[in-house]
Amino acid sequence: MTSTDAPAGREGTDPDTRLSRSVGGRLLYLFILGDVLGAGVYALVGEMAGEVGGAVWLPLLVALGLALLTAGSYAELVTKYPRAGGAAVFADRAFRSPLVSFLVGFSMLAAGVTSAAGLSLAFAGDYFATFVDAPDRLVAVLFLAAVAALNARGIKESLRANVAMTAIELSGLVLVVVLAAVVLGRGEGEPARVTQFAEGTTPALAVLAAAILAYYSFVGFETSANLAEEVRDVRRAYPRALFGALITAGVVYVAVGSPRSPSSRPTRSPARRARCSRSSTPRARCRSGCSPSSPSSPSPTVRCSP
């Protein structure tokens, strides 16, 4: 085994590398948090509510647990083999096959190129076009060139830009939580719904199905393994930053998902709306799972008994 293949030396020391170890624990934490947080949670909360009803927070916690298990594997591998390359390095150490390592690395590269292409086109068509009328492909290419130039400038500069983007992402999620708290503070929500499951579902199966969707909200942290050679005291900093970022994202997601249930009502299916419209009396509407008051003649004093 060569010195390159061997795990890094004693705890608290960093292996030799030609890269600059200029990334501290805080910058790494913000980098991972920025990779995990994303706009996908806005759509996923609605999908999860369709699976579990009001208990949206539960599948988010289950998904967080699954993500922490996966993160544990990454923390073990990165601290044992702190080399740039991530999954490709791990595959090489496991199988001792250059072909397997190449295929894993190429797959990760293809996934990154596809994601970058899709996001750049989305930026050009959905965001930039709102302010300036320009060809989408030209804007996408210029956007990618600007990002590439920033990364070529240096890891510290790119991470500082990532901190700004993370602050913007986090502020949007915090705004959702604050607005939901305002709605609940006015008494316009139904806090009891956070423990209610969708009708006609098995809670365990519903939570599992929703947790699979929720897990998508936590992906992205695996790219942090590529920074292993640029992190100072990687054995100590990486696990702390990784688990800290995932737990922070989990807390934010639960805070976003929990108020959504009591502050909004689920959309009824067309079949249920038709069934509710055919129920004329409050008692019949309650038996059908509908509101006791019809839209045409609301009666706020009528309540369905448990």
C-alpha cells in the first residue's frame, strides 16, 4: 500500500496535499447547509400532506434519521480517506479497480453536469427573463461561465458566495415559518391537525411513503466529500459540520412543515366535493367527512361531534 492509499495519519493531523487547506469548520458547515436546503421542500410539503394528512412533521423526522445514517457512512469514509474525489475514491479503496472508480466518478460527473445544465436553463428562463428579454441559451452559458470563473478564483471566494446564497435560501424558509406563525396567532388555523393522519390510510405506511419523498429534501451533502483535502483538521471539522448542517436543515424543514398543516386545509378531490355537495343536512355531511356547513349556507355554530 502506498502512502497515497493509506488512511491519514494520527488524529488531529492532516495528510499531505497540494491543495490549500483554507476551509474552516464554519465555512464547511455553511457549504453543506446550502447544498441541503433548497426550494424543493415547498412542493414536497404539499405532496407529503397528501400522504399523511396533518402529521407532516413525522415523515420529515424519519427522513432526517435516514439522512443521518447515510451521513455517518460519509463521515467515516471521509475521515479515513480524506482525499478529493468523494465517491470515486471510496469505490477505488473498496474494489481496487480503476474501472469501477472511473465509472463511479463519471456517473457523479454526469449527474453534476445534468443538474448544472437544468439549473442554468431554469435561471435563464424563469428568473432572468422576468427582468431582461434575452435568449435563454446565451444567458445560461454566461451564467455557467460566471460560476466557473468564481470557482476558478479560489475555494474561499466560492464558499463566501455560497454563504450569501445560503442566507437567501434560509431567509425564504424562515419567512414561511413566520407567516404561518402569524396566521396561527390570529386563530385562523387548526393546531390539532398536526397529529391527524389522512382518512383511509395506515399511519405507518403513510409515514414511510412520505418519508421517501422527504428524503429528497436532505440530499446534496454528499458533495462535501470532495472538499476533504481543502478542510483544516478534517477529522474533527468534517463530522461536526456534516451532522450540524443536517440537523439544522431538519429543524428548519420541520418548522416549515408543522405550521403548514394547521394553517391550511387540504384540497378535496372532485369525487369528495361531489359527495359533499349531495349531502344536504349537517348530520349527513359529517358522516361523509365533510364540513357540516355548505358553502351556500354557512352555519358556523354547527360542529361535527368526534
